Amino acid sequence: MTIRHVAADAGVSHQTVSRVINDAPNVRPEVKRRVQASIDKLGYVPSIAAQRMGGSRSYLILALNDRDRTIADWRERQGTDWIDQMLLGGMLKAAEHGYRLIFELVDTHADHVERELRATLAALQPDGVILTPPHSENPHIIKLLDEIGIAFARVGALQGGPGVAVAMDEESAAASATRHLASLGHKRIAFISGSPEYSLSKRRVAGWRAEMEREKLPTDDLLASGDFSFGSGTSATEALLTLKDPPTAIIASNDRMALAALAVANRRGLAVPGDLSLFSFDNTPVVRFTQPPLTAVDQPVAELTALAVDMIIRSLRGNELPDQPVIIEAGLVERSSTAAPCAS
Amino acid sequence: MTIRHVAADAGVSHQTVSRVINDAPNVRPEVKRRVQASIDKLGYVPSIAAQRMGGSRSYLILALNDRDRTIADWRERQGTDWIDQMLLGGMLKAAEHGYRLIFELVDTHADHVERELRATLAALQPDGVILTPPHSENPHIIKLLDEIGIAFARVGALQGGPGVAVAMDEESAAASATRHLASLGHKRIAFISGSPEYSLSKRRVAGWRAEMEREKLPTDDLLASGDFSFGSGTSATEALLTLKDPPTAIIASNDRMALAALAVANRRGLAVPGDLSLFSFDNTPVVRFTQPPLTAVDQPVAELTALAVDMIIRSLRGNELPDQPVIIEAGLVERSSTAAPCAS
DNA sequence: TTGAAAGCGCTAACAC
DNA sequence: GTGTTAGCGCTTTCAA
């Protein structure tokens, strides 16, 4: 089933069929109808390889994830569903427009990123690329894609620059979480920061601090630093709970550290949320299964990826991409780890 | 960077370069070396679209999953990691051989499966296809792929036929779980079956029954039927626990039903594993986070997918595929939901 | 062992 | 509006 079969069947040249497929101008409605009928009748579908060869789209969008981090998540099986959510948002949105998402792993840290990426691009010749953290902020990758001149989006990136940045509003999310706890009556609300390698860590801290100030609440010794790992969550929580005036609520910058905080609380005999409220970031599946289930900021990975795909396809159709980040609001999911502080 | 650039650089015809790329015979080692040097120097990577057009491989393997089921899992965010494990096993194995896995969702139940699948195959022209449940046992799909003559594997399928079947040994896994409980001293070991739509459900029941008989233990009223849903797990467990002589251990055919069983036990004030031991099937991430974490049969999804990819690539290289299913053993992961029964 | 020629299915450029 | 021609980057003949 090639374009020529269709052409023969409809009694036109293959070029006219091509015009119909691509919805190009200069085809009489009557002819277009006839060609479309032949296409449907014969069940013809253009080969994307051939389309690509003819010099047009490949209808492929490449989604790049960090190899080590992704494989580690897969092996650990801790229920992190970043990839699933990314596929959910990205594949479905791509499919809406006749594109396909193709998923690849690339080393961020290696010095051969550039070579590896060039090879993938040469082999696949995608029409666009989606970068996820930490690639989204990797200057080598950004520079390379910009030079090549391919459309790309950076998920979770907070600065403008080449490629569209799409991200959630980290500051606002942290502020909302803080406000929620304050409105429950908490005065001493601590915050465990994430790895300084990610710029979003700073934003989350900033959101918390801003809201605390707005509420006229002290922040002095209530910021503990973590790095997104369980271990760092443990030490940060220990540090906070041994303060002379310990917090009655803790916001952790990700679920893993929140899990650690919960474990520490349990170990010290503190009831959650009775003695200590816990607020988490990310809302990965695991927080539904802890005792108690955790209240969390929902990181809208599916939405962000869908948005990224949408932006790329938009630009492929000739629209300019915004050079400022596109920011969406995160939601809060209230579960049972937050409550008013004990009147003590 | 095309094959001609390399040819020019190495001072040979592009045809010779093609031979080197494809590791074809009739190239003097000396020439081969020279060409390879040019390839490396220029960072040349063949375009898969062009390779495909030339009439050879596309180096693409299509992995097909059920659309509704997959999207539902993604939306529910219960931590099911089937897709992740599949990518872990499949992508990495494919990459080892220079192939890429491309992931698609297809409706199983719709009457237009055939059209949908034909369109995908026509567009992508993959070299092979991997079918997962319930596609692996869908006669329309199997027939279609067989007619087209494409290499394909059926993951989780238990019968031979066109395409290689790769599956875990369901019977043996169920028997092992049963044996484990029996060896702890349990006499009344109940089993909650899965949906009869899946042939593996029967196999799991058969394994349990066989082992029970081997141990000379009664099975009479100890088989409860479920359908893999939480709700069915609840009613099955209720039924079992209200028996005059209730079981001291329950094996559930999947994690979701095991979760339900745990919830029922809690509600009825039964301690797990003190009063009731629980054994689950699948070992999705969630069973690590329950109280207590569940002992489970590990469904080796990554391994199965890797095996499927391997079989397909093998067949692409001219090897015959086995016409009998390739079966691998499942592992048991012991956690804290199983123990010796109380001496009551 | 190597190279030259033809063609894969499509699109872009141009002619009609 | 529609058809014709050339060519995308590769592989598969087949001739040398």
C-alpha cells in the first residue's frame, strides 16, 4: 500500500495524494474527497520513514530522561511514577496531533553527552525534543539543541532561554503548603530543603520563607537542609526535632524525605498528625500508602509533559514559542498527615 | 553526515561503507578499519528512516499495551509499575543490540483493533512486536501479525502458536508460595483466584491445589473467587474468614486483592501475620509500604520483556523461534506478612 | 573484494 | 489545480 496505489485507485497523480495527506492547498474539494475515499478504502497509511526521507516531518518527538536516575528508580521499585506520568501526558497529547513520543535514556553527567545525543538525533531525526530534569538545565544539551535548531521544551526548568521552559510554580506551591499549615494554627513550621543542584530547591525554600514572613512567623532555625535522599531527610528531621523549641509541622521538599521524617517521628513516639504535621512534595504513589497517608503538593508531571508536547507541535506549525517559562499551578492533596497542632 | 561523506573521507564507494555498517562480508579488514575510522572521526550515524527506505531493518521494536488498562493504571497512581519494568527490561535489551523499543497503546476490545494495528505497523514499520496481556492472548491480533509475517513475542502467554510465548511459571510459583506457608506449619491455606478472563488465573489455582494435595492438606472450601479487583478481594476474604473453620493463611492472586485482604483482617481485628498470614502475587511497589509489608511472588516483568526482545532479535537474525512457550521461574520475596500460625 | 545502478515511498520544486 | 521530475540516504542487485 503506497501512495501510488492510492493514486491509481483515485485516478490522480501520486502528488495529488500527497497534497491530500498533508492537507496542502490546490486540490479541488471533489478530487480531495475522491482521494480520501481511496485512502480509506485501501487502508493506506503513509510510512513515516518515507515521509522523513522525502524531507518532511518524522512525526517523532524524543523524550529524554536521565539514564542513571531512571534506571535506579526502576530497579528500586519504590513506586516513583515520573515516567508513567510523563508518558500519560506526553504520549496522549502527541497522539492527538498524529505524533509519537519516543522515549530515550541519556547520561547527563558523562562528557560524551553531546556525542550520544547527536547520535540519537541523527538516527531518529525527531521533530522535537523534550528535556526533563536534570537535562532541562544542562547547558551542553541546551546549547547543542539550539545550534542544531530543533524545537525543544525543558520540563521543570525555571529560566527562559533557547527552548520553552514549562514548570510548576514551585514558590507558590511551597507558599500554599505553608499557608495551609498556618491556617490550621501552626506557628513553628519547618522546611527541609532539597538538593542545591536543582534550582527548584531554592524556589521551594523561597516560597516557604515568603509565606512565613507574610504570616509573621519565625523562620530562624526552622530551615534544615536535605538533598532529596531518605538519609538526608532522616538527619534533617532529627535536627529539627531536637531543637529547644521544635516545630509542630514539617514540610519536606520531596516524598522520600517526608517518608524519612515520618519514620523519625514514629521512632521518637510522636503521633502524626497529633504531635507533628507532615507536608510532602511530589505526591508520588507511595504517599497514599503510608500510615497516615501524607498530605502533599502534587507535581503535575503529566500536565507539564502534555504542555511541552503541545508547545513543540505548536512551534512545528510555525508559531513562535514563548521565551519566558510557562508556569502552571500545582495542586495540594490533603490527606491525613496534617491537622491542627495539639494545644500544648 | 551521510554515508557518502564517509565514503569520500575513506576513499571508497558508499556501498563499501554500507557493508561495514552492516557488518557484511566481502570487505578487506584493512578497508574495514579505514572506513570505521572515518565513521568514528565524522561521528556518522545511519539514519534509521533511510535504512528502512533502503528496504532493510527499521531497528524498531513495537511494544503494545492495552490502552484502557494502562491509562487507568496511570491515572489511579496506585504505584503499579508494569510499564516501568517492561521498559527496564525491554529498552535496555533492545539497546544492547542497536534496536529501539517504541511503546504504543492499543485497544484490545474494540472491533477496530485490526485496523488500528495495521495503521501503526504501516506507519512505523517495526521489525518486531511485543504483545503484553491481554493482547498476548488476543486471537485477532495474533492472527494479523502472523499473516503479515512479522516477528513477535507474547509476554505472559502460556500456549505455543505463532510468535514466541514467554511467561513465568505460574503453577510453580503458586505451588512454592503454598509450600512456603505449609512449611511454616499452616494447615488451612486459602487461595483467592483472579479473573477467569486471564488463563494465568487457572494456572495459579492449579499450582496451589496441586501443592495442597501433595501436602495432604484440604482444599474443599478454601478457594474463593476474585477478579483481581480490590472489591472482589474484600468479599473473597470476608467469605473465607467467616468459614466455620477459617484459614490461617491466604494467598491472593494479585497485590490489589492482597491489599483488600489486609484491610479486612485489620477491620476484623486479626493481626497479620500473627492471626493470619498473607501471601501476594506480583510484587508491585505498593506491597513494600503496607503494614506489614507483604510477602509476595515476584512477577519478573523486566526479565520477561528482555527475553521477548531477545527472541525477536534472534529471529531477525535468522534463528528459528521455539514454538513452545519459554518459561522462567518466579522468585518469592519474603517480607513480614507471613509467619507460623498461632498455636491456638 | 569492490563499485555502479536501480529503487525503496515520499515531498519539494517546477511546469503545465 | 494538477502532473512531472528530481532527489532524500540508504540497501539490494549485479557487473567488474
